Amino acid sequence: MKLKKIIYLMIGATTLTFGTTSCSDSFLDEKMYSSYGSDVSDVNAKLVDLHRQYAAIWGMSGQQGFVGCWQDGTDVGSPGDVQGVETPFYKYAELNSENAAVNILWEGLYDIINSANQIINDKDVDAASKGEAQFFRAYSYNMLVTLWGKVPLITESTTVPRTNYTRNNVTAVDSVIESDLTNAMANLPAVGKAKTESRINKDMARMLAAEAFLRMGMRDKAYFAKAEAAVNPVITEGNYKLISSRYGIFTGEAGDFYHDMFRWGNERRSQGNTEAIWMFQMEYNRNVIGGTIDNPQQRRNWVCAFHKYSGMQNCDSLGGRGNGRLRLSNFVKYGLFQPGDIRNSNFNIRRTLWYNRPGYSEVIGIDKDGFRVDKSSSDAVKTITVKTGDEVVIRRGDSLNVYYPHPTKWGAYDTTDDFGYAMVKDWPVMRYAEAFLLRAEARMRQGNTGGAAEDINVLRDRAFKTYREQTGLTDIGKVYASQINIDFILDERARELISEENRRMTLVRTGTLAERWAKYTDKGSLVPESKLSTGFDAATHTLLPIPLSEIQLNKNAILEQNPGYK
């Protein structure tokens, strides 16, 4: 067994991280390295680096399947053409403490914590800068305790190796999260007042606080009221508006207003997106070294590899060049949406493709079931000519890779990068719509199902706006207090936030992962056995394993493993 060495990165030494080396204690005495150096004192540079570290987790390319780990094996995601790192997240019996995704997320979150600690503990740092660092520390710890339960609580920056970590109770970590977010909400600038629109502001802290307090409310109901109070100003102060009409640079093209806010060039508040709270901005300049954060091609996971069809060419409106690693579950594709919901339009969940290569024409074979085959195949019962503008005719096995319904929110196409390797595009982290979902959940938890229904109807009024206008059915899509429970809210979160939210986080936070896995994961003979989610044991798999590397390096104390893992 190889141990992994502690690598010191960013601002001083990183805690609880690992690289590769052979078994030895000597590496613990290695020289510390920092990407900054001892002469760096610019607090703003350090804060910008927190954003870079965040992007290093969610925008890295080393493990394309990483994104699938937080969707596969839940109610909304199913595996496509998997890379491998995501397999144990739907074949749960294979999930263990050496999984690369587990290590990547643990390491990345503690990188952020260590860098944030250095800023927070600097007595010369102003309150707003400290609040931005506290936001990132709270974000990291909230994710850690949600996915792992008890974790080491570190509030001082680490500059020398430690081998005596122990796990702290969730309540102790939550106390730091609450304190950090309380200070962040008080001291961060208002929306539009931060250094740039992507820097952390007061409303981002309010959204994070609402999510964290909802989780805390599962053990202490008093936090449900705190969650509502935290998110309420985001809704009531009048700084945001749900997108309900066409806007931006694509209004001359076919589309709809919901699709508009996810198009490259429309996503930022400064580009007309009145719903944007936190759009993570990828600063992209191919002529500047460091102008990209890795090559975040794993964001292509949601998009099928339609480019493999002759007659098809990449374009932004179809989602760019996908790699087909992650599919929507059958529950989402066939059971989640009502007719008329704009969030399920063909612009937003692409269910139908048309040949779009200019001047395309080809003779193809059709088998007895209507699937495409080679024109000379013995299975061909007829031949037809397909051309530009015709609906794509799929092959029998295409639904698992190159053709399946897929969300277009992550789509991007760079004409200078037809291969689609970089896929550099802003991505939505927090949107105004989620504020209503968070408040609805908080209200429901307090018994105010009427208030929860009002919040959800705000979203459904937008979602069914066009259909109501077309049909005259003014109440279509409306929900009532009697319908509101956690399952309905989770369904609505899926409808509104599909491919945006970390679904595993949401289900673990609400205590529903086991139930919804059993009820909604793909089943039956129509799904290949290799793509079925199996082996889930709630006693073990609700939480993730502590990385084995951390346990082995921690020679001066016991860093306990979560139950069921070795």
C-alpha cells in the first residue's frame, strides 16, 4: 500500500492533503512549499485565490467523471459512458476509502479552509475581506459535515505537518459555520458593491446560511426559522427578478426565456441576467498563461456525444461537444414534469435533435423497429434519405452515449476549439429561483405549507407562463398547501435546478437519499445491468468514507473511519 504525502499549496501549508510517495515517515519532515511565497501580503490576492481553489475542485479536468459522483446513484442521475471514478457512486458496494473523488473533494475543501484561516486570523484584515474568507470556510465545512459527518475542525492555518487530527462533533463544526456566516452576512458588501460581480457578497452568504441552517434544523428545529430569516432578504429587498421574457444576445434565434439565462454571453448580471446571485466566472484568455482554470471539460458530462453523428456539428444551442458520461434518470425524463413546463422544453432538456450540418444528405438504413442501421445491413427493411433539418434517426444503442435527453444549461461551444477540450464557460452556483425553494423548505418545516406553496407557485407561474398564455388554462401548474411535503419540494428542486445543484448534498442534507434511491433510480430490463445502481446500504453509504491516506498519515491520534468502510 502506498501512502500519499502531504503537499503544501496556496497560502502556507495545506492540511489533510495528499500526493504520491512510498511508505515512509521521512516525508513528513519535508520543506514546506507555497505557491505565493513569503513576501505576498496582498489580502485581495489571497481572496482571489480562494475563488481559484474553488474552481480547482469544480473545474478540474483530471477526473472527467468527478461531476457524476454527485448525481449518479441519486434520484436524478444515471451513468452514461463512465470514466470510472464515478462508478462506486452508483455501484455502492465498490465505494471505499481509496476512491479518487472522495480524496479530491476532501483535499480541495481543506485547501480552502487552510487558506481562509490565514486571512481570518490576520488581525489587520478588514471586516469585509474577513467575511469573504469566512464564507469560503463555512462553505467548505458545510459540505464536509453534510457528506462525512464528524470531521476535524481546524480554525488556525497550518504551517507545519500535523499527525494528530481527531474528528469533531458536527455541533462543534456547525458552531463555526454559524458564526462565520453570521459575520459574513453582516460585513460583506451588498450585491453590486463587491470588487467584481463574481466576488462574494451579502446575498451569497445568505443563500449558504439558509442551506446550512436547514441542515442544522434536522437536529434542532429552531434553525428552520433561522433559515427563513437568512434567505428572506434575498427575496424581499428587490435586487433580483426571475427571468420571464427573452433577453440578451440570442433573441434573434429560436429559444425561450428560461434557456436564455444559461447561454454563453447571457449568464452574468451585467449581461442582463437579473436572476444571477453567484455565477462563477471563468476568466478565459487563451493568450495569457493562467487564463483558464485547468480545462473544465468534465462540465461536458451532461451533454450527449451527438457530434458523433454524421450530419451533426457542434453549436452552443445544442450544448456544445458533450462526452456523454452522465444521463438524466428515467424518473426525470419520464415522470417529473407536467406538460407545458418551460423547464422541460426542447431548448432546456434536449429530447429531439435535427441534423444541422449545412448541405448534409445521406442514405441510411432503417430496421424493423425504426432504428438507424447501415444501408447495406441485412437488418435494413428500407432505406431513406436524411438531410439537414430532418430529425435525427438514432441507432439502437445510442441512448447510452451519443443520443439521449440532456439538459443544456452547461452547453458551450468555442468556434476556435471545435474539439471542445477547454469548454470554458461561467456556471451558475446560486440563482434567485433557489431562494424561493430554500424559503419554501424552511416554511414547510415550520408547518407553514401555505407559505411554502406561495413560494413554489412563484416559480411555477414563471415555468407555466407561456403555456397558460397559449391555452388559457390560468391555473395549470399551480400547487396548493395540501400538496406540499419534502418530496414535492425535492421534486421541484429537481425541475428547477437539474444539473445545477449537488443532488447528493441535497438528499443527504434532507435525510432522503436512501428513500429516493430506492424509489427513483433506474430499474428494469430496459437498463443495462452495468448502468443500474445497486448495493446501497443506508447505514454505510449515506456518508462518505474518510480518505484512507488521511487515516494512515495520522499516526499520533485515531482518525476514525465512518461505519461500514475499511
